[in-house]
Amino acid sequence: MRISAGTLAFVIVAAVLPSVAIAHGLLRSSSPAANSVIRESPRELLLTFTEAPERRFTTVRLFGTAGEIPLDSLRLLPGKSVAARVESSLIGGTYRVEWRTAGADGHPVSGMFTFTLFLDTTFVQHSVSDSAVIAPPPSHAAISPHAPLALAGESAGGLDALAAILRWLTLTGTVATIGVIAFRATVIARVSLEVDREIRTDYLPAASVRAASLGAIASATVVLSALARLFLQSRAMHGSEDVLDPGLMGMMLADTAWGRGWILHVVSAVVAFFAFLAVRRGRNGWWYIAGLASLGIAVALAMVSHAAALPRLSGLSVVANVIHVIAASGWLGNLLVVFAVGLPLAWRLDRDDRWTVVRDIVNAFSPAALAFGATAGATGVFMAWTHVGSVSALTGTDYGRVLLLKVALLSITALTGAYNWRRVRPALGDVTGAARLRSSAAVELTVAAMVLAVTAVLVALPMPNIPGM
């Protein structure tokens, strides 16, 4: 039984990645502080997060022994803080604050903490008796430092795995969509200059149509996974009862950075889908429309990435993220199209023409892959510096360790590509060389799928380069 690269990727990644709670905008401090004892009724609740919260994604609720206590409208304050005025004075007792928020990248996180209001007239009701006794104040030793008592990830239970799969599908569809454009601009363009007229007539139109078909499938995957992610995002922010509420969903899309990025992502993918269909019908001018739409997909991903939530160098990091996505897709996505479209069509040609086209394809792809790979590596180093912040965080945080795993997998892919260039390419021209090429390609594509799986986990982990993390 053959196992697909994607399946193998998830099996291996699931085995080696840590079990972590996916959380971004963690609570840094609050007033009243978590687990504190205060002697005066608070006039407002003040919460400060490690990332700037989105107003539409943020809720704060206060509960006492009698149920929920009304709060005034939530206000965004400078310094990544929110505040809500307590509408009435509180009586003595223990209170629970529940909060939920998300930053520009849209990853939801929630938590709660308690505080105790001790007044001279504070009474505590025992559940086993109607009598009341005066509650003494807790000792100072019992007051723990501020910390959220509970954190929830992007979703609960099996939805975490579903969210990770959807992120992987989004990344895979994006890389393949842009990879089709890179294949058209690098491989097909060069092969058209190298081969004779008869081969151009037989091979190039078929390769163009097949590549466009793959692009249509990839862009459709982006659209469908985006729709599913919208459902999960709405469920995480609004609860299962209001998950499909059109008003809440509309405000989430229109009034948040995540929503605007989602709209650009879907619109760009839809345009790319119809552009690829037009190319399949022989309208080659639509390649340019597909290329612009693919650029929109890359920009949209950057808008909801870690880069958008950075406390410094955010704009430059977003630009670097766009370049990184395009370069990685020009390398790995182009590789996918070469082995899914370019080479299979070449195998069908006559013997003499076959090896000519295969050599031209490999010779066209290799320098392009080198340039794209180097660009992806350079932008990756810059983003690692802005996201991680220190060498110790590479081994001391989940984000750093997963990033190191991604680098290791990319290194394997790069070494396999170097092997193809130095060993396999010169041997092309017979069956043995073709067998080597297929074997090394299978390894390279499997590891590339694993890279995308690791990236799907990495983009949901909190960055260590944020004060208070």
C-alpha cells in the first residue's frame, strides 16, 4: 500500500512535535490582579495582553456568586490594554473574570482569573448550611503571583487537529498555486526557447493546460479551506450558538485585520481559479491575471501572519513574509509542478525527444530553485530574528524548537536538490538516470510536504519575542 506524502508528513510531525496549547495574545497583567485580595470595590477591570487585541475579537465578563455582573462597553487603550467599567459596587466575595481575545493574526485565546473583595461586612455562605460566618482575609502567603488560571487554544478537542489540517491545506494550496505561476515563468519559458518547433507544438500546449488544471485545483483548495477556517474562527469567537450569525460574521470580516486578510485571500484565490480555467481554454493572456491573483494570495497570508502582530518592525516583517511565501512557493511549488506535470508529459514523447525535454526541464528548474531557495532562506533568517529574538529561545520555547525542525527539514530538501543537480542531472539520458530522478524527487516532495505540515503548526504557536511571554 502506498502512503501519500501528506499522510506521511502528518504521521511524522504528530510523533515529534510537542503537545502545546495554541495561544497568542496571552494576558500579561490585570487590575485587579489575578488571585489578589482587594479591600475596595473596583471601578473598572483593566486587562493588558502580550499582543494588541482586536476589538471585535475581545470580550471580558465578570461573574460573582449570584451570576454575571454587568459591565460597561469595552474600551481599547494604548499599550495593548482593554478596560470595562463595573456598573455597580460589588459586595464582598470572590469574583471570576473570563476573557477572550485575538490579535491581528486572528488566533483566538481565552482564559480566566479570580480576585477576592474583602470588606468588614464580607460574609461567605456555606453550601451545606444557611448560616453565615465572617470570612477572614486570606493570608498573604496564599496570594499567588498574577497568572491566567486557564488558557484555551484555537478550538477545543478534535477541532485543534481540524484547524491544523485546514492550515496545512491552505499552505499547500497557496504553494501549489504560486508554484504553477513559477513553473510557467521559468520552466515552460526556457523549454520553449531550447527545443525545436515540433516539440514545442506537441509538448508546450499540453504542459500549459495541465499546469493550469493543477492551478485551478490548488486555488479551489485555498477557497474551500478558507471557508472552513471562517467557520472555525466564528465558532471560537462567537460560540457554537452564534457561529453562523450573519451580523457577527460580517462585523468580524469587516472590522478586523484578520477578516480583511481573509477577504483578500478568498477573492484572490477565486480570481486565480477562474484565470486558470481561462488558460485551459487557450486564453494565454489570463496567465498574467493568475499571476496577480497569486500575489494577492501571498499578501493576504502575510496580513494574518505572526509578522502582522509583531511589536516592532511589523511593516518590514510583513513585506519579508510576502517575499518568503513567493520564494518558497517558487521553489517547492515549482518542484511539485515539475514532477506532477512537466516530467510525466516528457516521458510520453519519443525516445530522443524525451531526454532532450527532460534535460531542458531540469536545467531550467535548477537555477530557478537555487534563486528561490536562497531568497526563502534569507527572508526566513530575518523573520526568525524578529520572531524569536534570542538564541536561547530557539531551544527554550516550543516556537523555537518547531522552527529548528522546519530548518532541518528544509536542509534535507536542499541537500536532495543539490544531489539532483550534481549527480542525477548529468546522468539523465537513459532509464537509470530517470529512475534516480524519480526516487530523489519522491524524497524531496515528501520532505516538502512535511515542511508545510510543520509550518501549519508553527504559525499557530506564540512568538517568544514578545515582552511578557
